[in-house]
Amino acid sequence: MALTWSHIQNSVSKTNVRLRVVVALVAWMIVSLAMLSVLGLLTFEHYFIISYVGLLSIMHVYAPTDRQSRWWAVLRWVSIIGFVIFATLIYQRVIAVL
């Protein structure tokens, strides 16, 4: 297999996308933590829900267009686990109200 410029460019851009996703998610979570602290609303539930919304938003913005790589599959599993936790939190809130 010959190494071509487009092959090098694709691997570099995929690494850059992965780094952008991580940086964007960490920045979102830090800003969310700071804002919830300033507003006096910092609880695990609030922080998790806002962080989860950020994860879904960032995944939507940086979704791969050609094919899914291994790191993207791992990120999808993280979002599925997050959905299960989110559904559990919602269930607990509904049961508390009823």
C-alpha cells in the first residue's frame, strides 16, 4: 500500500477532529460547572444533564461524514450509557412527583 498525501491528510484531520471533540467537551463541562456554581444550582443531576446535552450537541456537530472510526464507536457507547443514566434520573423525578 503506497502512502499518498491524501492518506496522510485524512489521518491528520481525523486526529484533529478527535482532539477538537475532546477539547470542546472539556470546555463545555468546565463552563457548565462554573455557571452552575455561580448560579447556586450545582447538583449532580443538573451537572450531568447539562454535560450530556453538551455531549450530544458536540457529537452532532462533529459527526463523521465518511465512515465511523473506532473512537467514534466508543463515543456512541458513552452516549448510550449516558442516555440510560438520563432516563434513570427522569424516572426518579417522575416517581418523586407521583
